Amino acid sequence: MHITDIIKKPVINTEKARTLLENNEYVFIVDKRANKLQIKDAVEKLFNVKVQGVNTLNIKPKNKRFRMSMYKTAAIKKAIVKLKAGESITAYEG
């Protein structure tokens, strides 16, 4: 996988992601097949920073209802990336 295939997009519109920014932690939606080492390498190469640690979580699809029809939300994988002290991602907001 290429580094742009691993990291799909940043998560910036949730309250938890905003509070994690204070601890120098960034949240990304990543490819479901990517492991922690691949995510670490992708963030380091893409943003030119040093990563201290990576935590991942798989979010299962949920059943939703819209009027009379039922559907499932997409299953996604999130990665919480903690950077070393003094490092930051300036392009995260954009």
C-alpha cells in the first residue's frame, strides 16, 4: 500500500478529536487493512514528524433507519497518533 492509500482523512469535527489535540494526539481515518507500523510510517513520511505511538480502533457498522428502509453505516478504522514532544502537524486543520 502507498502512504496516501493508508491515511484517508483526518478527523477534526468531533469533540474528542479536539481535546486530543491538546495532548499532541491526532485522529485519522485509515485503511482497514493497515497495521500500526504502516500507519506510523505513513504519518512520518507524509507530515515529516516523529511519531511516539499509534492506537487503532475498529468501528463496526451500525443499523440505521430512514423512514421505512433500513441500512448499515460503513465500517471504518480510526488511528490515534501521538507525536513526540515539540512536533506538530500544521496541515491538520486544512
